[in-house]
Amino acid sequence: MLSLGLVACSGPSSSVGSQKVEGTQNQPSTSSQSRDMSPVTDNIDRQGKPVVYQVFTRLFGNTNSNNEPWGTIEKNGVGKFSDFTPQALNAIKSLGTSHIWYTGVPHHAVINDYTKYGISNDDPDVVKGRAGSPYAVKDYYNVNPDLADNPEKRLEEFEALIERTHAAGMKVIIDIVPNHVARDYHSLSAPEGVSDFGANDDTNVEYARDNNFYYVVGEAFQVPKAEGYQPLGGEVHPLSDGKFDEYPAKWTGNGARAAQPDINDWYETVKVNYGVKPDGTYDFPILPDEYSEKTYEEHAAFWDGKDLPDSWYKFRDIAHYWIDKGVDGFRYDMAEMVPVEFWSFLNSSIKQRAPDAFLLAEVYQPDKYRAYIQKGKMDYLYDKVGFYDTLKAIMQGKGEVSELVAVHKEISDIAPHMLHFLENHDEQRIASPDFAGSAEKGKPALAVSALISSSPTLLYFGQDVGEDGSEETGFGDPTRTSIFDYVGVPAHQRFMNGGKFDGGKSTESEKELHNFYKDVMTIAATHPAITGKYQSLHALNLGVSNSKYTEKQFAFARVKDEHGLLVISNFDENPTGLINLIVPSDLVDGRDESIEVKALLSHDAINLEKDGVNYQTTLSLDGLETKAFAF
């Protein structure tokens, strides 16, 4: 989610200028540069970790390169569900992908006229950008009409995409945004008996347990003002008049309680009420601490038969609706703004229906991580505030590897649950000047991020070809690829090559980068040691005399049964010189005086030689190079 509406964001890294069926409450519910770039169709022998490929669905297949600021769908084009052809899906899978996160699928507010399909027009005064924020959902029981070749058949087209994704050997994730909905939520497609959010609310009170929203009683909503900002860039629009009819005003999505929210508030959305009173106390049963150790089944049994706030059932039924359509999991936006007890209720109900469902949550407060995993029954959380932020500083030349080792150790007990990423829709592109200024600087970071843990790795579309997010698209500033406007993504479009997805128009540096991503992510997805024990070799090697190992290099290992993985990355743009790398004998079979380890990337194999109680080898790294070995 976002602040001033000018940033794509749910997380703290954003900055201004840069988002029930009624009556059923108690029912259960060689050189990489010369390698062939063609898509890989062979099945992956997946013995490693999950790999999530996040695609901004509206942008992925768009071949239009106009990129006019505030450009219409006709001028700038839009991607469709149908662009995810077998060739496209195979190219995604070749990056080790197990799950595709199709971002922006649920029907959200857009500035496009679909009235002939019975869809009401959305007011630009409470829509961010021309294409709208994917986190201002207007109808949870249907999908974005922009994404369909035939908007009347949009749901059927998405169901066909689910089938194609499954046929390609991958699973489907979509967003659910329980904390807030669009200011003008109205479902055309809800099943019989399902009422809209707020339809039965008592609007004469600020709060009632079974109200879906909070109200500013007796005051009308007023559109926020900001100097220099005009919806649609100032273009004349019949609904763009600085007004939006809402009486009484509702609390804004980020919890702002004013009838006129600030322009930095999430003013295009309204806060959902889960039975949390305005003073912060709870109007529902508290989950006992011992449930941190209990199973999904025991959590589901705890909630069975209890009378709970109406919003809980509404979102339970939405999640079940999509699971029943074949969706394999969810990414939950701003999960920390919704009580842990609700997540226990929702996630245990999902796991009863789909035990393998993939449940990923956006949580940015480290002191809440364990509660949302253990009591909230999340499978995975973003490792943003610790791992990503520290790794970003190292990539920018502002941090030391020892800091990364320390923050990773702090969450060692929950490390398998902490998803790693270098880019997503909220974060700056690595190649953008405000981040690293070069996609090459992401190479050692990718290897470390993807191989240090058994937790899933997330890749954002265009990351593997060095997309820099430099387009001026209208709402918000560059460095992030816009999620609010219609835009083409140039580096990705070159790789797409008119639908061949073979890199045919990519530059040589883009091809080399893409192949490096394929190599690293193949290790992550297939190497058995990825799910084994992690051991940092950093402190051990920092103290080695006559070695060029410094705070700009990171060596670590992973071991499982008879499989071992040794990784060393160089964050320096300059070559290292000779490094005397020490490897503890307890990581390898210490009976042999010399052990040959196999090269997994484009470099030579090495021998580990016994040196007292440890093994050692001598190697060097080029600038920004990673070497990975199997033993």
C-alpha cells in the first residue's frame, strides 16, 4: 500500500513522490554469454526451495513502448492474461519458479469506461494513477477487466490462466488485502447471499463490532489536497471535480480518522474493522499463548462455533472462493495492521481446505515476526527490515558483511519462514540510480540472498534483465516500475521479443545477467543442500593472515546429509586478489587429505586441502563475482 498516493508501497521504504456468506458464520468453511536463450521446458528436479516469481500482470505482456506520462490504455497499451502463453510460462519456469504471484488480479478501481459491462466508473479523485492501485480492491469476486481480451469473460480468462500455469508445473498466488478496500467498493459478482462491505453497517456510530468500516460520524468525506498534484495530470474528466460523495466519511486505509485525510494517507482506500475498538482493545476472543505451538487443526478447532466480527467471515469466504477456483495461495498486504487472531482464524480455515496453500505476509515489525508465524499461522513473511535493508546497504557500499551475518543470526529460529527478495513492486529497481545504479551490483546479492537460506526467494519480473524503472509514467516518480499507470517495461520487452520470450532483442549484458539468474536460481530450486544446515564462514576467514578476504566478501556453506554447498561472493567491483579460504572439517568428510569440490557456476573446480583441523584452498574472485561449489 502507499502513502501520498505517489508511491507504490506497503512498506516503510516508500517516500512521498516516489498503496461471508450471511447466515453461515459458524460453518467451516559453459560461458553464460553464449548460451542458448530459448525457454526451458524440461521439468525441474525440485529438491531445493520454493521460488516465487512476482509479475505485475498488467505490465508483463505489454509490447507498447510509447510510455506517455498519464497515457491512456489506448496510447500506452496493457498486458493481458492471454499474454501468459506456454512460451512465457516456460521462460518464467526456467528461473527455478515454483509459484507465480500474479499481482493486480482482483478487480480494483481503474480510470477506464467499462459501463457497458455493468461496471461503474471510478472517480479519479480517489484513484491513484490512471490504471489504479492494485491495493484498492473494488470487487473481490472478480478480476481486473483491463486484463481480459473480453471483459465480459474476464473471470473465465483468469481461470484459464490458472489452468495454463498448473499445466506448466507452477502454482498460482494472488493478493488479498484484508486491511482495506477501495473507497467505492461494490461487488457485481459476489455469490448469492453475500453482501458488500459496509452494506449492513450502522453509520450512526464510529464503531460497532459487526460494522465493516469505522465512521467519522456527522461529517462528509473531503478529497485531500496537495500542491502541484492533479488527478490524471490535470486532464479534464467528468468525475474529476475535487469531490467524492461519501457520508458519513469513513476512516482511511492507513487508520487516518479525519473526514479529509492527508494526501500522504491511503485516501483511495477505507480501513476494514476486525473488531478492534478505536482505543485499540479487542472485541473478540484472545488466542492463548500456548497456541504458538499448536497445529492448524487445533487453531481451527479453537475458532469453531465462536461468534466473531462480520469482517472475519467476509474475508474467509473470499479466500475460500479463490482457493476453490484453483488459486494455490495468497500474498497478504500489510498483514501487521490486522490482528494476529484473525490470521489464526483465516489461515487455519484455508489449510483445512488446501493443506499446501502458500501463505505469504507483508510484516515490517521484527518484534511481531514470531507472533504472525506461530500464532497467525503464516507460512512466510518478508525479511525486509533486517536482511533486505542490510543487503541493500552493502550493495550501495554503505555496509559490511558482518552486519548481514548478524541480522540473519537474529532470526535463525524462524529463518526458513523469512522470504528473501532484492526487488518487488514496492522497492526500487537495483539498476536505478537511487539504489545501486547497476544491475551487475545485484549479482553477488542474488547469490547470497537466494542461497543462504531454505526460505523462498522472490524475483520480480524484469529483475533478471536489469530493468531500471526509469520511466516517467504519471503518478509517482521513477526508480520503481509504476504500478499505477499503463506503461511498457523496456528491458523486459526486449527479452519478451514479441512473444518469443527468448531474449532475442536483449543486449549482451542483459543476456548475461539473465543467464546468471538462471544458474543461481537453478541451484536454489534443485540443490538438496539448500534445505540443510547453514554455517557462516565469514568470521573464520576475516582473521586469516596473508588473505585478501575482507568485509566485502561473504563465504558460507549449507549441508544436508551427503550434500554440501559452498558459496563465496565478492561485493567489491574490483578483483579480490588471492584469498586463502578456510573451510571447517566438520562441514566435509574430514577423513581425506584432499577433497575436490565441483563448480556450479562459470568457474573452475577447486581442491580443499587438509590443514590441521580445517581445510583450506586458494582462490580469487573477479569484481562482483560469485563462486559456488558442490561437495
